[in-house]
Amino acid sequence: MLLIDVFENALLKKLRFKSKIDWIALFMAL
């Protein structure tokens, strides 16, 4: 359940700032 919560939080954050820079930062983090 915790993993799902983390995924949901990440998804909500993505929806908040829909920006290419954010996507790039996310890929860099991975």
C-alpha cells in the first residue's frame, strides 16, 4: 500500500507542474 501511495503522490506532483524540465529532472533522478 505504501508503494501505491508514493506512486500516487508522484503522479499528483507531476499533474501539478506539467513541465518538460520536471520530466527531465525526474529522468535524471532515475
